Amino acid sequence: MWENPQKAQEIMQERTRLANRVDQIRSLETTSRDHVDMIALAEEEGDAEMVADSETALTALQARLEKLQLQSLLDGEADPNSAFLTVHAGSGGTEAQDWASMLLRMYMRWAEAHDYKITLMERSEGEEAGIKSATLKIDGENAYGWLKTENGVHRLVRISPFDSNARRHTSFASVSVSPVIDDTIAIEIDEKDLKIDTYRSSGAGGQHVNTTDSAVRITHQPTGVVVACQNERSQHKNRDQAMAMLKARLYEIELQRREDDKAAAHGEKTDIGWGHQIRSYVLHPYQMVKDLRTGHESTDSGGVLDGDIDGFLEASLSRGLDEKTDKAS
């Protein structure tokens, strides 16, 4: 009998993850052998249609195999964890705040498409449109592993819907991603280092979610990290959630410190403006989304903003493998 139920649960979860991977690989092996045998039989019988069908199926299997290979790269200390994702509008008022809300929607659509559970922890509305900031909790296996390279500044170029002269504007927003951590990871925080503020939760359009000051904002003064939570009606629960977010952010900073080559990609450690962006989203005069680190690009800007960012996440993951290979050689 296990003396530590938490440890036992972690081991069982890891066992389940590994068993699922083994099952997927075995299924690919069996299916690919079946199609190879089918092609050989179809060629003997002169059945060109069956050969074509099996070749199409093998191409699809190849794509699944490449996806599994990428997933095998999610071997970082916190990669299997859920994630906190925060979006901050850069300078620029309504333009930047609207862009921040577009990014928030993009990540929500991506999470929904991958069957992750989404919880809106905090949302600070813009004065006229969009948001000043918002934090999502994205629950599910490998959520942090997939999203961790989204840390940084995202740049938008478009014809402004808020400009009566229809001029082109450039806007910036930063994204910060931290792993959700459990009680097995000890993060020591001195209460004297914390500045805790309470305020009234509010929703879109200025409508109050609560009529009491239940929302909590915590500033960790040594690092300048600020977290907030307003999704619970209880101030005590919001404080607990905010502390969990703060621990996650401090843990992320430590992970970043261990990987010096990724430190500059931490969005909130850079100015939210020119020269610091990791990805550009151009909607005018042409359609193009390009990652400035990997070179991966897409001309389907609308699809990307609707959450189709897998290509960018996979390219970042592959880039991490290339860097590890270069260092090892």
C-alpha cells in the first residue's frame, strides 16, 4: 500500500501516459503492415484502386507518426502539466487592447480544438474595446509543453477598425505561459515580499460580477511579477488561486533561468514594442503570419487567428530539438 497517495497518483498517471503511447505506436505498426501487405496483394491482382487507397492511408499514417515524434519531444520537467496563459496589451490604447483580445480568443479556440478545459481566471477590460490583460488556465495533458514557446511579444499589422481614416496600424501584445504546479513542487514565498490588493470583479461592458471586493491582485515585489484572480465569488478562494498562479510564474522563471537560451523569449521581461516580437501577424497589405524564430509562416491569417497554430507550435518544438542536437555535437 502506498504511503504517499499523491505520489501513487502521479505514478499511475505516468503509467497511463506511457501505456497510451505504446498502444499508439503498436497500432501504427500493425496498420502500416496491413497496408503494405494489401499493396503487395493488390499489385499481384492488378487492382490499381486498392493500391492507391492503401498508399493514401500510409501517407496519413506517416503524418500521425510525425505527430507522435513531436509529442515525444515534450520531455521537459513541466511539459506534461496544465498551463496558465496570460495576455497583456502593449502601449497603444484601444488598438493594442483589441489585439490582446484577438490573441486571447486565438488561444481559447486552439484549446477548445484540442479538448482542453479552459478557465478564465482574470480579465481586465479595455476602456473602449478589447482587454488590458487576461489569464487563462488551460487544463490537459501537455498543455504547458505545447504552449511554453508562445512566451514573448506578438505584433499585429492591419488597417485599424478604430481609425476613421483607415490607416495602417501596428500593435503589440505580450504572452506569458507558466506551468500549473502541484504540492509536490515546493516554492517558498515570503509573505513580506507580497503586496496584496483587493478590488471589485467586473465583466464586459462594466457590469459587476460581484458587489464586493472579492477579486485579488498579488504583486511579488522582488521580481515584479503580478497575478490576479477574479473568477471566484470568495475573496479567500481568489487569493488561493492567485497564489497558485504566482507560484507557477516563479517556477517558470526558474525553468527559464535553467535554459539561458530561452530567457529572452519571456514576454514580460522585455518591452512590449518594436524589436522584441517573436511573431508577426500581417493583415494588410498582404496576409501573412510569420514566426521570427523558426521562420515558419502561414498565409491563412484568418485560420491562425481562429486557433490554427499547431504548425507554429510544432516548428518551435522542432527548433528546440535542433538546438539540443547542435549543443550535443
